[in-house]
Amino acid sequence: MSRRAELIAIGSELLGWSRHDTNGSYLARRLGERGIPVCFRTIVGDDPADLRAAFAVALGRAEVIIATGGLGPTVDDLTREAVAGLLDLPLDDDAALLRGIEERFRRHGLTMPPSNRRQAQVPRGAEVLPNSVGTAPGLVLRQGARLVVLLPGVPGEMERMVEEGVLPRLEAADEVLATRVLKIAGLTESETDRRLAEVHAGAGDVEWTILASPGQIEIHLRERVRAGAGPLGIDRLDRAIEAILGEHLFGRDDETIESTIGRLARAAGATAAVAESVTGGGVAARLTSTPGASRWFRGGAVAYSDDAKVALAGVDPGILARDGPVSEPVAAGMALGIRARLGATWGLAATGYAGPEGGGPDRPPGTVVLGLAGPGVTTTRALRLPGPRAIVQQRAVMAALDLLRRGLLGRSA
Amino acid sequence: MSRRAELIAIGSELLGWSRHDTNGSYLARRLGERGIPVCFRTIVGDDPADLRAAFAVALGRAEVIIATGGLGPTVDDLTREAVAGLLDLPLDDDAALLRGIEERFRRHGLTMPPSNRRQAQVPRGAEVLPNSVGTAPGLVLRQGARLVVLLPGVPGEMERMVEEGVLPRLEAADEVLATRVLKIAGLTESETDRRLAEVHAGAGDVEWTILASPGQIEIHLRERVRAGAGPLGIDRLDRAIEAILGEHLFGRDDETIESTIGRLARAAGATAAVAESVTGGGVAARLTSTPGASRWFRGGAVAYSDDAKVALAGVDPGILARDGPVSEPVAAGMALGIRARLGATWGLAATGYAGPEGGGPDRPPGTVVLGLAGPGVTTTRALRLPGPRAIVQQRAVMAALDLLRRGLLGRSA
């Protein structure tokens, strides 16, 4: 049974709405790479009783406890005292540490304020991790099989101490945690779940998390493997999932749908252009977020008004008047028009009602029509997308990008 | 003594390095405004034993417990079962809830997969919070003086439920936390800091946090006030800040630069059109993210290639050849061209190099030229924006939006 870790982030500002615990994210990554899973993350403010409570809980459920913050010189910095009190350890003055801190101030032409003396106090039996960048030293305590590490909250100081002092103390586990993310478009979360129920049931020791964002599903797989060995369980599931989902599976790990499109377009020597209304520029913005987009992305029209659909995307005003702006003929006209106007291999179009306003009883908010025009193919797709305005727009962007991706794969029909 | 809250964020993905618990930040803000301090935040994965442990600890130290995540239809969604098991409550089928979920699928032309049945199970005695946006209902359990609230992890669904179902159940405390966010464009963080040093020093009991995102600075002010009383300290600082920053202060609280532009455009009966290359559709996407944008936003051209600058934005090919695509004449030509083509009151343009590639030694990545054409005014602005590609794009979007805002205010010269 491998060791489990808990991270404790200390600081009242981290309880509020304006700061994220980025130290915890860094620690989770570095521990995961050593095969030590983080099972709990706790955030607690600068309150002595709450701090003690947080450490007491962590000592009851984790073998490696790493806390960040509360080691500074101010009256709010209470981590040292809270842990020493909880573990019933006296705080001793560390003469070498004190000299080091005084020396640091002297080097900057300053005299050490009396409050910094507290940073030279060490719970009896703790090892000191020197701070090469700031004044707050780190502390390592062993409590039976448990390792308690106290680190400063300043990211640069904390990270240096982890790399130099903490990771070397965590003997590399025989096991490490391998991860893979599979990315899926064009299916709902429950539909993905249904299709993969059997594979999921046979996942064995591979942990499986499914995550949905508007228009995209991710499956996160994690597997403990012997250091140096390949993630055989993940590889087996990856193959099984790909066999079932086929082209709904568009990428892995850092790949995005726009980077996939860029890769396919460059491989085919193809270019693309976009005419969009309901997505308001969001499709173009996603396509141009990848470096090198200028090699295959020609440009786009944000045809938000009827005039713009005619003037920029070359839609026939007669069709617009007859079928209305949110219709399959107009979506096809936008795709064909922008393709011709910018001389692109592919023209992609999106029109619709994002809400809160719609286009009458049979075209409520969420009605979206996509169009794609390419070599020998013109296709449209009518969708009813759920959610408020911003979610409809995000879903429509993903659906449009997926349609272009399928066109590039030769599977848009 | 006021009630104390603990937030529990559920999901193995939140333990890792790639996702932040943004739900917790939102909840901390809304609870703080009701005078209920958040004392602990716990993140736990999709493990049944760990989930039960997290709730057991929270029940021992907080009066209000709000958990997000793990209420979906998949086998990973275990919150309902963990809490019911811990509190020894049987799970009952809720017929009305089941009908609602089935109906929701039917409306989108789908049949409910069997896995969604679990979302209609309710721990005995729990109140149901309807989900107007998705399928997972929220649940409220009372345990003596303790309130345990289970919410879905999808931010849009969670927030709606908090506003409609949770906040009304939390009677207001004697003291509440008043907050205000002031939003600033066109100044760096250090310049904002320098101009406001004296006001900041006199902030008294008002907490002051400054937050920078690319192209935008926010000042977050917080003040404890008796329930029903006005935030006098915040009001005083707000007036002092506005007097110093003038039009750099573009909005407060939920206002965005695009909602401000929409308000100014509607008030003036003005319309706007955009031609953008470096921002790739990002300016149009921001403008169209506000409801009702179709009333004043005419459309835009994503003129990513030279051809597109000519074909969509009407730039003179001779100027393009002479001055290059990232130049003041081309920015002005794009603004004038799109304004004329779409018959808009204002034409806004952005061209530049987002990186990693640039346009030679005197036009490195980060070189951006903006153009604005309006009634009796054509102006350009050349900028050198720091940061990698995505940050340059974000800064350029904000700078372009700010130029349009100043045009609408009659202050673009």
C-alpha cells in the first residue's frame, strides 16, 4: 500500500474568492510524479484553533502531510506554533538559523527586526530546510511513519525547497502514477457513459474520471505502474475506447480540437475560412489561438447582422429573406460564400440564436445551424443546444470546430 | 458567534494540478456577503471512503457545509450515496424529480439513459433544489443546527441553485460583508498602485486587494457593515478613486468593458463593426458575449491573411504592399473599410504580431496597431504588448475594446 498525501494551504486570503492555491497544484504534480497520490487538500485561515484542527485531521488520514504558508515573521504566521502545540513539542531557538537570518538582512544593508527571531525557532526534533531565497526556513518532522513538512507560502521559496530538500527525502516510490486524458466531441456525458459502460466496468486498477465542459467530454485515466514500466492498463483502455468511440475521440492530453484541426489542415495542405453569427467570433478566436494558425487559417466574417451576411459572407439576400437568417440554406450560403471569397479549401459557418431572444416558436434560443463547404461537399447540421447564452455559444463553437475536423478527416457527410 | 462554513469540492481532477476549485471561490464570496465566514475548504477525490471522511470532519467543525460535484449520472458520482451512508439515511426515489429529468431529455429529442435514474434518488428528509439548467438536482439536509447542501459541480448550474435556493435559506447575520469591485483599463498594475498610494494608505477598515489580468486591473474592496447599513467606507474610497483615475475606471462589480460599450452604444444610438487580425475574432467574441449585442453590433471581419484584409475589410492592396500588414495606414484602412462596408457608426481595427513569430527587428512579437474610425475621427495607436501569444492576444483585445469605449465617450483623440 503506497503512501497517501494531504496538502494544507494556510492563509485567510486563500479561503476567499480572489486567490487560488497554486502551491497545492504544483505539489500535487510533483508528488504524483513520485507515485504519491494527493487524497485531500485542505485550505485553512490564520486562526490557531482552526490550524490545529486541520493538522489533527490530516495526521489521522494521510502519511505525507505538506503545509504551505504561515511561516513568516508576522503575528498572522502561526503554523510553527500550531504544529508544535498539537504534537506537544517545545520550540527551541536554533542559533545557526538565527545567524543566517541576521546575515541575510545584513547583506541587504538592513538590521533584522525582532519579529524575525521567531523564524529561528524549531520544534524539537525537526530538521531544518534552509531557504536559499528568503528568510522563512522549512521544517520536516517525522511522527512514526508520518512525514510532516512545513514550507513557506511564497511560491519561489517553496518550490526551491521542495526540489532541493523535500523530494530527495521522499524515497522514489517503486510505483509512479501514469495519467492520460482522452478528449471527446459530439456526444453528451451520459451517452459517452452509456457507450463506455462495459469498458469502464473492466477498468480494473485504472482510475477513471469523466469530466464534461460545454461540447466536450474528457476521460481522465490514472494508473499506478512500477517505475520505468509502461502504463499497460491505460494503453489497453485507450485502445478499447478508441474502438468504440471512433472519431468522437479527437485528442489526448495537451491536444485541443483546434490543434487537431491545425495538424490535419497542414498535413492536407488545406486552408479554412469561417463565417459565423451566433458564435460572434468565437470559432475564429479558437482557431487562431494556436501558434502558426496563419499558415492555414485564411480569415473569417462575423456576420452578426443580415447586412453583414450579405456584405462579408456573400449570402444571397433573396435566400435570407425567404428562409430567415437561421436556416440551412443560409448556413450553406455562408459556408460557400466565405470559402469563395477567401479562396479557402474549407468554408465553415455557424448561425443561430444564443438567447435570451430566439426566432419565434419553432426556432427557440439554442437553435443553431452549422454549414460546411469543401472539395465536393456541402453539408448543414441543425442543432438544439441547451443552456443559457454563454453555454449555447460555447457548445456551438465546439460543434462547429468538430464539423470542420470531420470534414478534414473526410467524414463530414 | 456567527455560523462558520466549510466548502467541500469533490472530484479527483481537482486534487491534481490542472483545475482550480473556482466554485469554492464563488461560494466564499457569496457566503461572505451574507456574513458567514468560510473557515475550511476541503478538496477530495471520487473515492467513497475519502468522501465520507471529508463530510465526517466537516460535520465536526462547521455549521454550514456546502459541497460541489459528484451528483452527475456516472458511476464516479458518489456524493449522494456517501452522505446518505454517513448520515444513515435511506435513498428514496423521487417520482416528480424523475419525471422532470425524463422531460428534460425529451425536450431535446432524447431518451433518458438508465444511468440518469440515480439523479432522482433523494436521501430521506432532504429538500430538493430544482436544476433549471441541467439534470442534477441539488439537495439540502438539516442535521440539528447544521445545514448540509449538495450542489452539482457545473458552475452555471451550481450558481443558479445558490442564488435561487441556497442563499434564501441562509438567514442574514447581524453583520454582513459589503464588497465592491472597481475595474480599470489602460494602466499597469504598478501605475495604478502609484496613483492610488495615498487613497490606499487611508483605506482604514476597508480591506483592499488589487488584482491584475491582461489589460485590466481590479480593485476589490471589502467592509463589514451592520445588516441594512450602507458601506460608507467603500463609498468614500470609490469616490476618491474615481476622482484620481477618471475614465480609466470603466466599471464596477458585474460590469464588463463590453457591457459598458453596449450601454454607451445604445444610449448614443450608435452601431459598431470590427476588423481584426492579431486578435483573431476575440474582439468580436467579447462584444457579442453580451445579450442584445445584435442591436448595436453590426459584425466583423477576421482579416487574418492579407487577402482577407482586402476582400473583407476593404483595405487598399497598394497600402498593404507599401506599409506591410502591421502598420498605422493598414489599421486605419481596416477601421474605415469595415465601417463603410457594414454601414456602422464606428469601425474598430486591430492588427499585429501575437507571436511566436514577428515581423522583423522593428516589429517584434507583441507589436500591435489599433485603428478607430467614427464620426469625424480616424485615429490609430501603436502598442508594444509584453507576454506570450495568448497574453498578447488578451491585452490587444482589451486595448481595442478600451479604444472603442473612449470613442463612444468622445475621448478617443
